[in-house]
Amino acid sequence: MSPNDTRRPVVDTLLAGRPRAPRAEGAAFAPANIALVKYWGKRDAALNLPVTSSLSISLGELGSETRVAPAGRPGDTVLLGPDPAPAGFAARVSAYLDLVRPAPDFGFRVETHNRVPTAAGFASSASGFAALALALDDLFGWALDLPALSILARLGSGSACRSVFDGFVEWTAGSRPDGMDSHGRRLDATWPALRLALLPIETSAKPVSSRHGMRHTVETSPLYAAWPETVARDLESARAAIATRDFPRLGATAEGNAMAMHATMHAARPPLVYWTPATIAAMRRAHALRDEGRAVYLTMDAGPNPKLLFEADQADAVRAAFPNAVIVAPFGGPSARKPVA
Ligand code: 2P0
């Protein structure tokens, strides 16, 4: 059975009674997101259903802008910026488009522009699949509600279900086998002083995809058994920190959660280590800022590039310690229209 055999009934349920004929074009933007409490491990690989819930912050203006239109001939054209997308990514997009293709000989033209500084080594499948799901909703005129759009995005990439929303987002794991209760939801909170910094350390493609890395960890790491409990505690702590604007608590929770996730990978057999010497040097530099009494924390995904978390009053110190940092204000502020250089 192919993954699409499992996905198709879910899509049919979501689209019941909705138009199946495309209009001339659909377009949408979706932000990238950084998880503060991570998604690491699936209970269903075809539907991207997670073992645990997770909590993220969307990156405002940084993300993917996608246009989708009928190609007018069979076969899909998938462009990333002005160029054809890499074959693996294009194949993943085409498999996703198969779920909504009006006829086997119907081709789509998909154009995606990532508004993410390429120098930051930060390309996001989350914003890409979220923008594609939203653009398809626009193309077909489905007018799906946000939970349905989040589920549709999840079928492309798990973390994409969080990129349908701005601000703080919680992805509830849910328990249904069809995943209809597994989607993102925006938390009712803003934090204008919150800042993230993307640290461009390593910009080449990572050797092991997150998709493969999480499967390998779940299957072989003796530390994975402790992960769901860690996430449950960290989610409570992150929610409380957001509700009370307790930045040191939020930062420490996010950093601890990311380190615990990497610990599960380091214990996998064979071990999975995304860190490079430059990653560790950046971690030490962040810790040195903390030793000076500055509330600067870090998080890391399945790659070598840490992301820093801090508040606006630490931006100058972060810039001084990390001259290449790309600083983002997720809730706007002076940099609402574009990332602070
Ligand atoms: C996250 N990551 O919560 C975690 C932390 C990476 C580390 O979500 O297989 O690209 O498409 O569901 O969403 C990256 O995993 O994986 C990810 P799929 P995805 O942000």
C-alpha cells in the first residue's frame, strides 16, 4: 500500500462537497516555524501523525510564497525560485498533488519563492507545504477552515500543519487513527519583544533528512522511551511561560527540550549527530552570554544550525557575539515587514 492510499480517504473527507474543478490560479504565503517543544517521532508515517504534541513560533514574514495553476498539459512543473526544484522535492510535491489532481492527465504548475535568507541555511519544508495547501485551497475555491487546512498541510510534511498559523502554535497530537484531531491551533498570545536569531553555520544540504532521522531514532534509540514524558512536561512549562511572559522559563524549556531531542538521536544505533564543531562553538558562545547574565537561549532542529531565543533588549549583544545572525521579530515591531539584517 502506498502512503497516498492511506492519505486519500482523509483528503476525500476534508473535501467532501467542495469544488473539484480548478480556477485560473491560486496563491498563498505561509511562514516558516521553529518548534520550542519539538515534534520528533511518528505514530503513523503515511499521515505524518506525531507521537507527541508540539509547540512552535511562526517566523512572521519569513516563509514561502506559492502560486499554483493548471499547467495545461500532463505532468507537473515545480519551480523553486526561478529554477526547477530538485528532483526529490519535485517528486514529493507531485505525490502530494496526486491527492487533489482532477484527472490523471491534469498537470499543475507550482512556483515557490522562499522568503528565507538562503545564507542562513534555512529552507523550510514546513512553510513550503503549508503555502501549497493554502494555494490549492485558493485555486479550487474550497474555503476550508483552519483545522482542515492544517490537516491538509500535515499530509505534505508534519511540521507544515503549524505553518498555517502565525504566532505561537500548538499542534495537538490527537488520538484518532485518521488524524482528524491532529492539527495546529494558534495560541491566544502575543509577545512583541520576542526575537529569534538564525545562525548560518552550515548551509549545505544535511546528510540525513529529519524524516529519516526521526524514524531511525524511534526504532533504535534506548532514550526515545523517555521522550514523550519530557515533551508533556515541557509543553506545560512552555504554555505557562507564554501565559505569564516568563522569558527565562520559556527559553530554558525550549533549550532543554532541543537538547533532550538531540540526546535521543545521539543514543540511536548507529548514532545520529547533526552537530559540527561550529555548532558547539555557537552553543558555547550562547552559554557565555548567559554566564554574563543575559537571557539568551538556543534551540536546534535536525541540523547543525542553532537558533537563538531572546528579547529585544539583548539584540545588540547577540549581534555583537554573532555578526552573521539573521534576527527575526515574530510578532512584528520595527522589523515587521522584513527580517532585521
Ligand atoms: C520540529 N522537526 O518540531 C522538528 C524538530 C525537526 C526537528 O518537524 O516527515 O520535516 O515531513 O513530517 O516536519 C522536521 O520534520 O518531517 C521537524 P515530516 P518534518 O520542527
